Amino acid sequence: MALILTLFFNASLSAQYLYKDELIFNPAFNAEVEKLGLELHQKTGIALRLVMVKELPNGMNIVEYENELMKDFDSPTILLTFSEMDSKVDILAHPASLYEYFDKKQILSPVASPVQAFTMALFYNEGFDSFKEIASSYGGTIIPLLAQKAKEGEVLGKYSGSMFNGYADIAEQIADSKGIVLENAVGNANQNSILLVKVLFYGFILYGIFLYIKRKIYLRREKNESK
């Protein structure tokens, strides 16, 4: 009986912040989410729960599903939810005042770097206001990683990496807003390294386009002068 109670207690603890996992089933991933989630809850009173499901049930959309899950919780709760088959990611906070502690739009942005956002704004804007909105929408910590192609056998690694990246981003933004330090925080060193690589990459692309245009103008000028 004691063994059964111990196993039941440990299982309950393991499901506290990694609330649903139908995809990863990795003890190390579970432990990292639980460790960060527990510290955040102890220091702020906010429960940040990660939900990863194979498919949304009964034809629900992701917000409806999150609202159903939210009925299980009494304390201030933020749900980060991913559905694999539906290709949906969302963040739901209750009460709504919790949104002031993190930037949902930034976290769920499909664009990671400011250079990429600026490039997209150049091509897809419908005016100056549209340009400003697109150019300022970057910093996504989940969708850019989810959108990357993964080799066979590496899909679960992509899921766990992207979802933990977003989970940690939310936790660290809440901590910054509350003026506390999370000992288990991932920090932004890795994100800054990725950002630097992307800035250099897109910078070289833009520089290459500039040289190409400059060369075309030079050749056209020479041709005109020769006539």
C-alpha cells in the first residue's frame, strides 16, 4: 500500500506543470519543465502549465480546449498548449490580468529575428502602418523552431526544444515583470547566439542583393555609354 501511494504521489507531482504529454514521454524533459514550473509557482503564485496533445478532441478549436482544461484549476494559471495534428499553438491565461506579465504576441510570432521581420515588411506591407506592424512583429520563440524541417527520428526533439523554449520564455518574462530571479531559468544567452547567427545570415543575403543590383546598374550604364 505504501508503495502504491508513493507511486501515485510521484505521478501526481510529475503531471503538475507538464500537465499533459501525449508526444514526448521523456523523463529528462519532464524534470526540466517541473523544476522551472515549480520555482516559478513558489515565487510568484502563478502556475505555468505545458499541454502537448496529439490532436484536439471532439472537433474543438484550441481555445475551447484550453478553456475546458482551465476549469480544473483554482490558482492563477497560464496554459501553453500545442496540438501536433492540428498544427496549433496557443497561450491562455486566467485571470486575464496575467497577460500583463508576458508578451503573448512576441512569443507566438512566426518570425524570430528583426532582420527577417524587416525583410518581410518590405515585401508584404500594404502601407506604412502595415510596414511598421510587420517589422515590429518578431522574437518568436516557438513557431520558428516548430516550422523547421526535422530529419526522421528528430521530430520529438524539435517539439521538446521548441515548446520548452517557449515555456522558459514565458517563465522568464513573468519573473522579470515581478522583479524576481529564477535559479532554473534558461537565460537568453542561447537565444542571443541564435539571433546573432540569423542577423549575420540575413545581413549577407541583403548585402548580396545590394551587390547584385549595383552590378546590374553598372553594366546597364556601361552599355548605354558604349552606344
